[in-house]
Amino acid sequence: MTDTSTATAASVPLAPRALPLLGHALPLLRDPLAFIMSLSGYREMVRVRLGPSSAVMVCDPDLTRQVFLNDRVFDKGGPIYDRIREVIGDGLSTCSYTLHRRQRRLCQPSFHPTRMPGYGAVFARAAELKAASWRDGDVLDVTQEMMTLTTRATMETMFSGALPAETMRRSLADTATIVSAFFRRMMTPGVLRQLPTPQKRRYDRARNRLSATIAEIIADRRADPTDHADLLSTLVGAVDEESQDGQKQLSDAELADEALTFFLGGMETTAITLAWALHLLATNPDVQHRLQVETDGVLAGEKLDPAHLPSLGLASRVVTETLRLYPPAWMMTRTLRQDTELGGVSLKSGSTIVLSPYLLHRRPDLYNEPDRFDPDRWLDGQPDRATYIPFGAGARKCIGDQFALTEAILALTAIVARWELTPVGDQPFQPKVETSLSSRGLNLRLSERRTGGADGTELRAAAPKSTSAQPSTQPSTQPGGSACPVQH
């Protein structure tokens, strides 16, 4: 672009393979990651079409950061958030700029650093219980097992313990129906989304039931003035002293939106990240061995505790690298609230902006051997805020980032302390791309580790051997798709 003062969105190059009426919907549905990576040659921006509508995809890290930091202009919106908002309303992750600052202030106490040790104790206990439930030789549906783990940990941190078994079963089944529909609904034109198909009816029933369940939990908590020292109690008791309209606390409707946001997001993104981390360790046994050595040295026969976190350097880098390769929020959208200029291009109010952490995280000009799993690339320091964005950035950066990282590092440590993981079969495992990068269908084989002391005695008792090497028969708690509501 030689004359940036007159450049408009129409001057931004259009990605190839756009079809009349459908635009790029077919390649996005067929192989979205391949389509996104095909755009890596566009260093600044490229236009994509979703049906008859056009969107501008930002490929440059500095321009991406500009979008994140100016949330007044580049507001939450677009097809991703429109679909998520159908379920969780105007929660912290989906609300507009005009609502966000107040909601952030009210939710912030729930994620204050002083609360992390308490949450961490829950995470460590849940992870050790889950790891102890497996048997030598088991073949695990890893995503299902990680969903079981993160669900129970989320339940305890949010609601001071597990919900009744039937409520949990129903909620998770409804969650499965809802999130599996997100991506297809995002790519489907509005008129077609309203057709009363069997899938649409199942989606509506699940959405209504899940909302009713959360509303019932909140009503029970309102009726009980006891401080349960959990996340929900903090939300109920939060006061915004800066409120200008007299609404200093969250209403029941707002509480429901926030509870749904954290309930769904707390279960899903961490489970996906853990499943990918375990897959990467299983396919990189040298890194897995190094992590086992670190874990043995740090724990030294003790129970896992949040106090161990500062010493779990490799575990932390494994999680960081996993989020680079498989960011759950692989694509994000924003809506322009006023005319503006980005990268020398004039954009009109109402335009849709598309951002992709997956694209930035795998650009060869930003990362050496970007497709290689290399936790040691983070030995020299913290990730660059412009090129590493699994949690977004700016005022809309994920409020639960430390919550999720704490849980993932502790869970990973608890698992590798006890188990060796190996792939099942020799075929590469591919992501199931929906609104998030799902690891559905990922199976790994377990072998119990026998760590010997200096005198040759075993430090860890052997678990009973499984009678068969079949996938674990633990009750499934895995949502059928992968759509993290806490998009960034």
C-alpha cells in the first residue's frame, strides 16, 4: 500500500478460495487450521468472507496488540461472541465495553492472588485423587479424564464441593450439547440457524436447562447467608464502590451470567490444555523423563502442595509451550464501535476483526521451528506480550489466567509423578477444531512408574494392574465439542 492515507478495507487483499454466497465458510469448516495457516504469508491484514459478510483478519503481532489494547473501539463482538452470548449472556467474557469495567471490578476479588493458595490446594488434592484412580495398563480417553478432573475442581472452588450426582450429570450432558453446536452455529447464516431442526431443538433444551440449574444454585446461595469461602460467595458479596448508577453488587441475572462463564470456562480450557500437554509428553519421551526427574526431586515423597509451584520450572514451561502450540481460543473476533484506522487502513464502524493466536504462535518469523514442541524455548525469559497471546491482552485479558495455569501445572505434576504415558498406535493425532482446539478422542496408555530410592527400595507402591488395556470406564464428563466461553 503506497498511499496509506486513502487505503480502505476494500484495498486489503482477499484470501483465495472464496465462493459466492458462502465465502470461506467451506474451507473454515473442512480444515480451519490449514486455512488459517494458509494466510500466514499476509504479514499485516487479509480479508476473509463468512457468508456474504466480509471480515478483516489481523496477522501482524503489533496490530493485534493494538486491537487488544483499544477495547473501547475494538469491542467484544462478531460471530464467535454472538453464539457464546446465546448461552452465557453478558458475562465478563462476552459483555460490551460499556459493561466490562464494572463487571471486572466485581469479579476481580474472586481471582485475587491471596486466593490462589486455597484454589491450589483444591487443584492438588483433586489431581492426586484422579491420578490414584487409574490402574497400570489402562488406556485413557485423556480429554474425558481431564474433564472429570477439572469439573470436580471447578465445582469445589465455585460451589464449596460437588453438586448432587444427577445435577452434575445433567449439567455436563447439557454442556456437551451446547458447546458441540457453537462452531457450526457460528458458521451458519442467521436464517438457517433459526430453522427448527432436531439439532436446534436439542441445543435450545440444553441451554434452557443449564441456565435453570445455575439459577437454582444462585437462589439457594442467596437464601443462605453463610460465607462458604468459595468463588460464588465472593461474587455474591462483591461490592463496587466506584459504581455511578447505584448498582454496587451483581444482580441475580448478572450472577447467573458470571457463574455460567466461570463454570464452563473453568472446566473446559484447562482440561483441553492438560490433554494436549499429556499428548505432547507422550510423544516426546525425553521431555517426559526430564519432567519426572524434576517432579521426583521437588516432591521428594511429599504430597503435592501449591507451595511447590515455584520449583516446578519445567512443568510451567511445558504448560506455556502447550498453550503456544494449542491455544484453546485459536480464533477471536472483535467489532468496531466507531470508524478508525489500523495499520494505515481506514475501517468502518461495524466491521468485524478476526484475530488468531494459533497463526501468530506458529509463524516461522516469530518462533524458531514453530511446529516443534520445545519447552526450553522459554528458559531465557517470559513470553513476548505481542507474539504470545493464549489469554488475550489488555483490559480484556482472561481474568482466570493464573487460576488456569495453577491448576494445569499442579495437575500435570501429580500425573507424571505416578505415571508414564505412551501413545496408542502410531498415527499422528489431529485437533478436532470447533470454537476451541479440542483433543476429543485422544487415547494414551498408562504404565506405573516405580521410582527407586538409593537403597533400591521403592518409594511408591504399585497400583493394582488392570485386567485389560481398554479405555477407562470412568463416567464421562466431557463436553462433546470444545468451545471455551471465556474467549478473550
